[in-house]
Amino acid sequence: MPHFDPDLAADDPPQLISELRSAIDKANGIIICTPEYVFSIPSGLKNAIEWCVSSVVFTDKPTGIITASAQGQKAHEELQLIMKTVGAKFTHETTLLIQGIKGKIGEDGAVIDKKTKEHLMEFAKAFQELTNT
């Protein structure tokens, strides 16, 4: 994905950006799951969101936010603020912070922590309800 360019964002975005915006616009809802890097969201995620700021694709879009990292609190707060700023629709129940993720995932990628599984099921139910409203 190209670096965000505000001069192109509104009137002449690259084809890949137009496709991203279209996919978000057509979706019944979106789930963003991210790690935390140096107390922030990854730059690639921030770049993708910035390309959408000049559009309304996130406005009232049902959104789930998951941060899975060693700590993750700062990135989780940051992503919620960013998504609130772009008008995304989410609730406390459609956000989930999974701290200590390395100890909660098995070698095969499956969730092995019982509480994390429960929290993910609650999140999924809340997200489904949000997309149906």
C-alpha cells in the first residue's frame, strides 16, 4: 500500500485504495485485530486508515476492535480513538484487549486459554448484534 498522500486521497486515490474503500463500504461490518508496536498501532494499519479519512466508509460502520499483544493497552486506546474520530460504530463489548497473547495461543495458532476463548465468544456475539442493528 502506498504511503498516505493527502493530495491524492480525496480526488485521485490509487486503485488499491479505491478497492480498499469499496471493500469496507460493502462490508456489513469490519473487525480490526492488531498487535501493539512501541506503544502504538502498526504504521501499516494507521496508513490504511488514513487513506480512508477523506471518505465516509467508516461512518457508522459496525466495527470490532481487538488488540492482542504483550501489553497492548496504549495501542488499544489509540485505535479506539482513531476509529471514533473516523465515525466507526463500536461499543465496549465490541472491543477486546488480549494481553499476554503469546501464552494464550498454541503452536498451531489455536487459542488455548479458556478465559480468552470466553472473551472471544462474547466479543463475537456482541459484534454480530452490532451488525444486525
